[in-house]
Amino acid sequence: MRPANAIASTSCRISGILYCVMTKKLTRILDELVDSFHKYGGINHLDGANLPSREAVVEIARDLLRLMFPGFYDKDPLHSNQLIEYTNELVTSVARRLENEIHRSLEYRPCDDCDPHDLAGTAARVTQGFLNDLPGVRAILQTDVTAAYEGDPAAISNEEIILAYPGIEAIAVQRLAHLLYRRHIALIPRIMTEWVHNKTGIDIHPGAEIGPHFFIDHGTGVVIGETAVIGKHVKIYQGVTLGAKHFPKDAKGRVVKGNKRHPNIEDGVTIYAGATILGDVTIGKDSIIGGNVWLLESVPPNTVVYSEAGQTRMKTAGADRDKMIGHSHGAGI
């Protein structure tokens, strides 16, 4: 291969002074960029497996939403007499493309129980299992749409909720991504949830476990971490964070991965706008967490937690008086 400066010299003789100046500048930029590829490791992917395509995964996610909500994400009207042909065509297409991306993911990082000599077979089995789970996801999504309709006085119809509510789209994609996360497929679940995060402003990690009848009202700025566990009939508002309190490190100073570090939200809990709940704590059944609360500890069932005069307080059903807990809102951790 001829060096860049030799190519530039030949080009200069042929094409004139202006082209020569531009080519020399470009050659310098080229040399510096290539040098940076060698100098700064960790942000190159060279000589490795072919990674899943972000664009392909996004298109698959779009088509999965068409399967979850037939007729809502299509440009043309869909009639019931077209359902079999429509579904067959879409499922076949999704299966082929998803299997290819899963195979790429397994080449990058095989799952723990994968046969390294049969990644193609594993990709086929994972894809089949994923598709088998889709009717169950639709059943849960119906409860989420019902939760939105029942939980928002402004909602006029299921159609409005599915077409216009960002929370439903974010929850739907997360529930689909969670199926792949549970099967230890790398990269693809996170690509899916980060795509919908970019669209909706709602950031739900694919690892979060979320029960049925879940409603995110408004939604902008919601963050739900990887190991969060959310029960049934839970409602949260914009700006809520279910995050980690700290990140333990090993003896070499590296962050420990995979430990439980996010909240557990039991059935029937409501969390109002701007509340921040951090760590492996439990919010008891039927509790209410008020707006802008900063919470670092568990609370029992049937408890109201609220912020007053910069302090976080809680009142449990049947208690004679309030109790001041934790830190003032906005305190460091």
C-alpha cells in the first residue's frame, strides 16, 4: 500500500496548487486520525466480530410495535380479513432479521449456557422463544393501556393513549427488550430501550422487572434502573428516578457488576413527579411517595412520604404522628 504522503504528492502534480493544498491538509488529518486509532484504545472495534446493527435493531423494534398494536403503526388501514397475511409476513420478516442480529450478538458475547460451536442454532432457538412470548406481552400491554385510561382523567380513548402517550411506547419497547435481556443477549436490548429513550425521554433499563397495569404519566425524565422491581398497579409521574445509591468496587477499584442496587416498588404504589428513590430499598404496598421526595430507605405498606420544609417525612396508616426520615431533598449521597 502506498503511504498517504506519496499519494498526495502524485495528486498535486496532476491537479494543481489549490487541490494540492487541500490534499495536504486532508493527509495531515488522515494521519492524525489513524494515529489516534492506535493511541486511544477501547473506542475502536477492529478485527472483532460483526456487531449488531443499530439501524437494523431499530427497524426490528418498529416492526415489533406494529405486531403489539396492529393498525396503529401502519400507514394504511388494516382490516381484520388481512390479519393472517399481515401477521405472517411481519413475523417472518422480524424472525429472519432478529435471528441475524442475535447471531451477531452471540459472536460478540456468547451467553453463559450457549454452545460456542453452535451459535447459529442458539440464535434460532432464542428467536423462536422470543416470538413465542409475544402474545403474553400483548396481554400485559393491554393492562398498561387500561391503567393509562383509568389513571389519567384527560385520556379520551385507548386510541389516543396508544398513538400519543410516550409512556406506553416506552413500556412496550422495554417489555420486548426484557425478553432478550432475560435470555442474556448482549447489546440488542439496550439498543432498543435507548432508541425509545431518545424518542420519549423515558429511560427504562431492559433489565427492570415490571408488573402489569403500569402507568407512566407524562413521563419526561423518568429513569428506572436495571435491577428495579416494580409490582402491579403502579403509577409514576415525570421526573421520577429509581436509581442506585452507590456503586461498590472490587479490590482493584473496578465497579462490581450485576448486584442488586435499585428499588423494589410493591403493588399499588404511586410516585409523584420529581421523586428520587435510591438503592436496594422497598416501597411498601399501596404507599404514596410525594413530589420531589429524596428517599434512601425502605418504607412500610400504606405509607405517605412527603417533603416539608426541606425535610422528608412519612406518615403510616394508623400512626399518631409523622416521622422525619433520611436526608433533606437534594442532599448528597
